[in-house]
Amino acid sequence: MATYTLNINKKTHTIEADPKMPLLWAIRDIVGLTGTKYGCGIAQCGACTVHLNGNPVRSCSLPVSVAANKEITTIEGLSENNTHVVQLAWIKEQVPQCGYCQSGQIMAASALLKKNSTPTDADIDAAMQGHICRCGTYPRIRKAIKTASQLITQKASTK
Amino acid sequence: MLANTVTRRDFIKIGGLSSIGLTLGFYTPAGAKENSIELLTKESAETLGVELNAWVSIDTTGKVTLMNHRSEMGQGSYQTVPQIIAEELEVNLDQVQILFAPGNGAKYGSQLTGGSSTVRGAYKHLMKVGASAREMLIEAAANKWAVSKTDCYAENGFVIHRASGKKFGYGELVQEASKLQPPKDMKLKEAKNYKVIRQSLPRQDTPLKTNGTAIFGLDKKLPGMLYAVVERNPRFAGKIKSVDDTETKKVPGVRHVISVKMSVFASLREGVAVVADTLWAATQGRKALKVQWDDAGFEHLNTEQLFTRMRDDLKKPGLSQRTGGNADAVFNKAEKKVEAVYETPYESHSCMEPLNCIAHFKGDSCDIWGPIQAPDWIQSLLTGLIGLPPEKINVNMTFLGGGFGRKAFMDYPHEAAVISKEINAPVQVVWTREDDMTQGPFRPGAVYECKAGLSKQGNIQSFQAKIAAQNMDHQWPGADKSTFNGSTVEGLPEGYFESISHYSFSDIPTESPIPVMWWRSVYSSTNGFAYESFIDELSREAGQDPLDFRRKYLGSERYQSLIDTLEQKSNWKARGKNEGWGVAITECFKTTVGEIVKVSRNADGKIKIDKVIAVMDCGWHVNPDIVKGQVEGSIIMALGAAIKHETHFTDGKAVERNFDSYKMPRINEIPEIEVYIMDNEEKPGGVGEPGLPPFSPALTNAIFDLTGKRIRKLPFNINEV
């Protein structure tokens, strides 16, 4: 066991954990933020995606020791009131069905749009194909990313 | 105003509505938050004053609480159940609190969320529940004003006196209303007057699923809860020979290592549970466990053996489900005989949320929390297994991260209850993805033999089908294995039985130790492939257009409208060169769906699925956008089972253990999908599943149209056609 400082959603948490323990379990079971999901444990489905220093990472396969002292953002920290453009677009397009994979999908989409606010279909494919949705909400995910992109453009033009 | 506690609780039985009641309760839900889902336990329900057989509660502030008595696994019951009640209750859905009803089959009727049954099973009851509450509120207002109730109406949470415009909020009337007799006759609204039903209102659970606040089974925690993972026999039927837990017990945080047996249909599955303070410690402890299994006494089958057995079984006489005329004789004399064999694979449900369940055994009662499709089934099963009466087994619901039939099975709640009882503490049993994918139950593999006689003019004279597959019903304790599979004709539109005089459908139950269970759309998911591929083959043998051929046999006005819509939306007659178009029409849970798939070849020669057009006739329905979403999702799930994944077995064990080998469709592989809903007021059919069966035959029929190659076995590699 070792002591780590985790900066999650701009809050500092000091935790005791096995260095090999994946960040996912530190977030869920120690810090108590359950929006980040366990889906496969081998970085194949994307349900556990969080931002590490702004980049989307698979928290199920990232040892907690590697994430210490870095900026971690989870779905709970994406916005205060469900008002991030990606969240707004997800609501507008009524994307979720069961919803279990959607935290990861939203974290991936928000990371994509931060780097590229006008993604093409190919950009969306590249950024999102690591994420499984068993309910099959993919058409709406694609649509919502385009809607979010438009919202970003609208915001920029009204400034 | 009443105090913040229950001062009076009136439970009123509505005349003529068995098992359906109405509570106009007086309570202010302690700690209830706007826009948040309250997870209601039996205890908290009693504190709140909510009678458990009530769908509607209104507090003195006018706050309306509606119960969802079914599981929410993505299909939308959390929206559609309240949306139906709200129509007649005259409330705005945005202002309503929605709670999951705990398991209580005696009060809610069946709570098994399966067979796409929520709306079609309860829609009239739910409308009456809303209408009776409304009528009682109107009567209470009329009494207060000393006017006739026919001079008053309800709207948006208020009762209004038509002449004067005076109004009362529902909260001001609830006390008086609860003293009244519920109306005996309720006239339900006509469809043309709907304000809430038939609207694509945004789902009330969407905001909870975009910010991480929706509580799934795996997210639920109880104070003092421990975590368990279970090393189970990978071969479904073996026994524990020996356990060495020396290293496991050295792992910090591990508290208990115990042997457990779980009920899996008529047998018990043995395993060793590692219980720890954290899930991580439990999984580390499990890795250090050394278990030897006694795998004698049952077959260690592999996939090829299973399918050989099913093919051999087809030579046996079948158990007959449905026959008409004299199909054998007609076939033998037919001008043209067509025969084909189709094969469909075993599949894993692979819900995104792996199985998990919390149990807290307290001696004289047991609390269960989890992603569950059948709370009342769990109560019945556990009663016998842990020795408590059903009413002492409190099954509490969370959101489900997918279900697809798997979470109607009760092995994982049983496991949790057994472990909690043994260690005398609340425990959450968590299945890893590998556990979830390898332990089953699976969708059964199947082999179909179809044959038909055609006349010179290409008319179907006889249609016969025989299925060899494991029979799901035969697995239960005491099952009569001489009974036919009642699902042999599922998937095939009923219209064929009216237009074809000579037919026979039978099955041969194949024996295997592999547990099998419903998988989205159940037998239709595989029957549909066989039957609609075969109908397509017949149309080609007859030299007729596949859509027109179906039109000849599906004569009713509803079928004809659906086919007309398919033709029109796909522009069927205008298919270009180098395009392959295929159609399939199936029927599942009283809903008919037609799908047209359009394929072409990429520059590299590989087949590309360009577009899917789906037309669903589910009759009366609630929320068109949810219906469309269910069809989109069903098509994508079918795509996976057609061209991406299959569960194989080797030496009695499932081979595919995780998404690296059980490949799911990804966003870059999804064709454009258009969904249309037939507009009529016929009895409602299912929505969550019927969109799935027609996709795979429509795809392979399209590939035949393009290439002349007939695909009769799923899954197939689309890159190698």
C-alpha cells in the first residue's frame, strides 16, 4: 500500500492504495465517484474513460500510481449542471438508452471536440471506435457530436 | 397543512382492477430531490407513506410521484410508464418524480421485464390508474365549490371550474379526494385527444445518464458492504475437488473465502467466493486462489460437436408444435421441391454492465439491490433457497446497464444471498467481464431444416420447418422433456398460416450441459433468419420479386400497408446496377417489422452495408422517439450477431472471454438507419425486441441479390463474401 494524491475534478484526495490498482477502482470505490464505469478491464470498451491532463485514458488499465498528481476529470467534473456542450447535445439528441457506456462516450467526445471542434465523420470514427455501446446508440452519438460541434460554433460566433 | 410525516394513509382499491390500486398519499418525501431518482426500499416506502401497490402518489404540495413497476434497461419503461399515466392524470411529466417500484408481484402483477411486455401488458391499466386519480381529484374540487363535477376539468396538475375559472392544485385536493370512492366507469381518452401519449417527449432518465448520477447496480453501496468475486467452475457442471486459499488469505483486505453453490436451472454451479473490503482486494485474492475441479460425469463439448449433434438430431422425428393440412404428402408431389439448412450460433448477452448484485441477509429478512429484470421471480426462487417468505425478501431496483434477457435469470442474486447469509454482512457480488461472458446462460445455437413445395406457377404449396436446438424450458427442475418448443413458429408472420394450407413446424430438443436463456427477441432472433431467408429463396425459385412475393402471402390490410410503406420508403423498384437489396419481414411479440438492407461493393471489392430501412407496426404506442431508438439499437445488435461475434466452446468451456475476442460492432461499422412507425390504433405490440429478427435475413438476402451467393450460416465474415 502507498499514499497517493489524486486531483479529481479540481479537488485533492489523499488515498491509500495498492500501486498496481487501476485508477478506475480508486475513483469508484475509494473516492466514491461512480459515474465512471467498469466494462471490460482490458481497455477494449471505453466505459471507464476519464481525462488525464486533458487526454482521454482508459482508467481500468492505468495504475493509480501513474495518475497521481495529474489532473483527472471524470464525468462528474465535466460541468457543474449538465451544461457542457456534449452533455447538452446528448440530451438534445436523446442518445442514451441503458446509459452505462455513456459516461465514457461523453468523455471521449468532449476530448475530441476540445482538440477538433469541427470533426469529420472519419475524425468521429477514429475518436469513438474504441467505445462499445451494446444498446446500439452509435447513430445518435454521431449526430450528437455534430450537434455539439454546431453549439461550439454558435457560441464562438455570438462572442 | 399536514406535517412532514404520514398522518393518514388511505389505500383505495379501484373496483374491477385486480392487482391495481391507487394511493393518494399524504407525504412529503423526506430527502427527495428534484430531478433525481430515489431508490425506494420497502422501509423507506413505508416511511414515505407510499403503498407498494400504487402507481400514483400526490403530496400536499402537489408533488406527484409515479411508480415504474418494470426494469429500466435502456428500453424506456422509466419514461413510457409515467407517460401513459400522466396522459389521464393530466400532469406535466417534467414535474413528476419517478420511482422504481420494488419487487411485489402480488401488488403490481408480473414485474418480469421480458417479452417486450411492459406497454402491451399494462397500458390500459396504467391509463385507468391515471384516470381514476384524476376523477377523484375533480370530484373533491366540485364538492369544495359545491358545483357539479361535470362543470370541472383537470389540466396540468390543477382542477379548474369551467365557468368561473377558479382552480385548485392537486395538493390542495388530495386529502378530500382520498376519502371518495374511486369511479366505477372510466372513459379513457380517444387517441385524437392525446396530449402526452404519442409525443416524443425527452426521456426523464437522459440527464441522469449524461452526468454520471444514474445509479446502476454496480454503483449502489450499503454501509458496511463487502465485495465478493467468485471463482466458478468454467465447465458449467463440475464440482470442487480442492481449494487452497493460503495465498488468498494473505492478500490485505480479504476477509472470507467460502465455497458456494448457485442454482442454475435444475443444477447447482459450484464456486469459491473471495470476500474483501474492496473489490480490488477481492479480485487480487481470487487470482491467488488454487482450485481444482472435479469435471467427471458430464460432457466436455466443443462447438463442432454441438452442431454435429443438432444436424444429426434433425434426422429424428420432431415434437410437433403446429401443423395444417398434409404438408408431407403435398411436398412429395410438388412440382418443385426446395430445401435448405440454416445455422445460427450460440451468443453471449454481454450487457455493458456486468452482472452484479447486493444482498443483505438479516436473519428474518433479506434486502437485494441490483440490475434485475425479474424482481418477483427472485422472491419466489430465494424463498425456497434461503428459507424466507417472499414478503421478507425485499428486491430493490436500480438502473440496468443492459439486460437483453440475461438479467431475468436469478443465479447472481442467489449467489449474493448465499454469501451474505454465510458471512452475516451486506455484500456485493461482482462478475468480471470474463465471468459474465463465459458462464452463460447463452442464446442457444440452432440448426433449421426448411422445405417447401412450389407449384409450376411458383406458388407455395407446403412449408415445413424443423429446429434442432436446446430447449430453454427443458432446463427447469421437473420439466417435461417430451413437450414441444412453443416458440418454433415465433418470428414468422402469422399471415403465412392463413395463406399456406399445408405446413408443419416441429423441433428436436438437443441435449447439452450448456445453460441457455432468452437473448433479445429470443427464438425470433434465430427463427427469423431461417424463415425469412427461406421465403427469399422461394421467391427466387419462383422467379418473382422478393417483396411482391411476400405481398401475395401476407394478405391483411395491416401487412399490405407495411409492405407498401417499405416499398415506398426504400424506393424498392428503383434499385440500381451494382446494388444488392434485400428484404425481410418478421413478427415478434405481436409486432411486425419489415427491414430492407442495401449493400454494394467498395472499391476494394468488400461488401458495404449502405443503408437499412425499417418499418415497424407495433400498433398503439407511447413515445415514437423511444420506439425508433429501440429499432436502431435492435438492428445494431443484430448486426453484431450476424457478422461480428459468436460464442464458441472448447473442452466444455466458453472460448470468448472479453471484447478482444467477442468483437462488438463499432461506430465506424454502422450503416445509415431509417426507421418508420406505422400509424394506427391497433392493440400495442412489443417495441424493445421486434426490430432485431429481420435484420440478418434482410442482409443476407441483399448479399444474394448482389452476388448470387446464399449465406445460410451465421455469423459470416462480410469481408470475405
